[in-house]
Amino acid sequence: SMCQQSAAFAEYFLKAEHPKTGLLQICGSRHSGRRFTLQYMASQSGYDVLCIDCECLSALTHEEWKSALEAALSWCWLNQAIPALYRFDFAGSSGREQTNLAVWMLQFFKNAVPFFALCVDHPLELPYDSDFSVLCLQIPPYTIREQHLFWQNFSKECVLPLAQDTMPSHLANIYSLAPGKIRFALSAAEMEEISRREQVIHTDAIAQGVRQLCSPKLLGLSEPLTPSFGWEDLMLDEATVSLLRKICDRIRYRWKVNEEWGFDRKLPYGKGVSVLLYGPPGTGKTMTAQVLAREFGLDAYRVDISRVMDKYIGETEKKLAELFDAAKDSNAILFFDEADALFSKRTDISDSKDKYANVETAYLLQRMEAHNGISILASNAVQNFDNAFKRRISFMVNIALPNVETRKQIWKSVFPDTAPLKNVNLDSFAERFELSGSSIKNVAVAAAFLAAADGSSITRYHLTQAVRDEYNKTGRVLMEHELF
């Protein structure tokens, strides 16, 4: 593994005399486990590690820098420690200044210690001279098995234990987190439980801790959907619910199928789940997305298409890249409502705008396929999507208009127990009017306001008036004999 490789490289320079200085460059994003790698390397070599934060040093003068580094190197010599320059890429400095600072520090460390390490976001292209033996290691994405071990190990550092039903294997399947973020989520969850005087850490508290990791960029391109609905709120036929359960199984058993059974070697990318919910308006596509989000304790974010689509060439791709990167870092479900605007059939090229629109759609399909999270799309018509799009979708779920029996359930559930219904046969309304679930709710609310304005209970008259108004929205006029 990478940790073992770094330990072997360090040991080579620390335990023998060499004319060159060993330089280990560990590359990875924030929270990706760079310090964990250093700790492992130190434990294997018998040395300590002294982390030197270069961003803090950048606020000092040149002489103050030199004094601080000399003191740090002296401490390393006396205590058999490895100096590690953390955040060595000087993100706040300009390109030329950045290179000058880096080269100066490298020269300062040359011949001062037999071995030292750099922690950076990306590999640095610096003019290393022949006195350095450089090994560059890029921290790869962590497998579910590795994340499972991090959940196990970091949970042991907490004072409160995990609840019996809070399994590290389940957490690793649901969330895709770097080690530093796993530790943060557990710490935040523990503080939440302590504030509630709980004795264990529950899954809900961990979900809240993960929620705090949400990227601000995601909020800039989307809006959160509150996952307030459960399976009992979905009034769909048995076949549709069964298909939705299979979507949950795709997430729940990712570790077993992809890693234990080796499918990740056959499918090196596109391990996420993409779902297309299609059907007439008002049938519950948004509610279904919320139910799936609640099932796993994840947040769903409705993509604001107006903020993503841009008239300037190349800008839409940049915003889509920001969107998917932010969703990955935040462990969020992306919900594309009215997805036809972004995912519809690619047009024939008649001018340059059509050409670039096709490029944007192709890029979007690629990002969806490579995305390791959950993407949910809602559309009113499946025929608006071409075969290339359908091939990249994991599940296509038809959320159809409810049948008579389902409409009866919706009519009975939509009225609160305290609503003053008087001599109303709701089954007759379910049998006579083919309305979607959303439309039935609209009718119930409208009838309640009509009754309140009349100062009476909700009667058949108020409901028929509300039904007439609801049908008028779609351009269909109901005759009197159809209403009564």
C-alpha cells in the first residue's frame, strides 16, 4: 500500500548514510489522509513527525522564517523526528513567488536532515537538483473496505460508543468520505449526542455530522430538499415500490458486490447510482426523491438549472464540474427536476450553438456516469431522452398516475382528522376523476378554503368546485353531468 511504500522509502534514508537527501512528496486534497500516512511512516521507522505549517510561516519575514526553521530542524535532530512541510504549495502566493519560496526552502533543508516530507494538494513541478531523491505519492480514492476500517478505528477514539444499529459497514456503504472527514463527522455526532444526554452515537447524529461537511458551492448551484417523507407516504403500485427498493439495495450492498466479489475491477468507474423518475406531473417524483434521500440519511439538493446553464461557451461545463465535485464532497443526492432542459435529445447541428449544446450534454453524461454518488432525475416524458442517455442510467422508474384504489387512499389521507367534512363520499370522487396525487391535494386545500369563506363545513359542493378549477388548469372543461 501507499503507507507501506512511504515507510520503506523513509527507512532507506534514515537507517544508513547516503550522499543524497530523501524527499517524499505526498499529494492529496484536504482531509485525504496525508497526516495519517505520515503517522504510519513514523510508527514503522521509529521516528516522530514534526509538522511545519508553511501557510503560517508565509506571514513571517525572511529572517523570522529562517529562525523558525532552524529551531525546528534542531528539535528534529535532538528528538529523532522527521520534518514534514505541510501545505507546501503556498496557495496564497503568486506563481513566481510560490516557486521562489519553495526552492528556497528546499535548499535550506538540503544536507540538514537525511529525510523530510512535503504535503501538497497536487504534485509540484520544481527544479530539484541532483542532491534530492524524490518520491511522489498520490493518495488514491479510498475503497469502501478502507473507509469501513476508518469508521471502526476513529469510532474507538470517541468517548461514546456507536449505537448497536449504527454499523461501520453501513456507514461506509452510504457515505464516501476521506479519513479526516470521517473523524470530523464522528466528533460532531458525539458532541450532538452529549448535548442531548445520550449514551451512544446514533446514525441520525452521524448524518447531521456529515451534513456539516456540505460544500458552499453546492448551495450556490442548488437548493436543499427537506427529506420529510417516508415509505408510508408513497402511494405507488407494488411493482414500482419494489423497483425503488432495488435502488436502495444497490447502495446497501456496494461493498459486497464491488469489492468482495471483484466487480470494481471489471467496472473501474461509474459505481454510483443514477435514477430517472418519469411520469405525468404531480405523480410524486419529487416526493420519491425525498424518500430515497431519507432512507440513507442523505440530503437531496434540487439543481437550479438557471444557475447551471450559461449562454457563454464552456461556462456550463465549468458549473457542472463544480456541481458534481461539490456533491461528491458533500455526500449529497443531486436531484434534477424538469431534467428535460439539461438531458433532452441532442439536436441536429444547424448552427454553432447546437454544436456546443451537444458538447455540454455529452459532458454531462460523462460526469453522471463517473459520479460515485446518487443522481436522481425527474421528467414528464421518457421519450425526450436518447439511447446514449438511457444506457448510462442505472434505473428508470415510471411514476404513473394512480389507479382507482390508490386514488381512494390518497383522498382519505389528504384530509386531516380535524377537517370538518360533511356528507362527502370520497370514494366516489376517486372513482370519477382521474387526478394525480398532487392534484388531489390541491383540490382538498382549495375546497377547505371555499368552505372557510362560506363559513360552513367542507361539502360535496366545495369539492366539485375545486375539481372544476383543477381541471381548468389543464385546459379541460368539465360539463355539469360530469361533476354531479
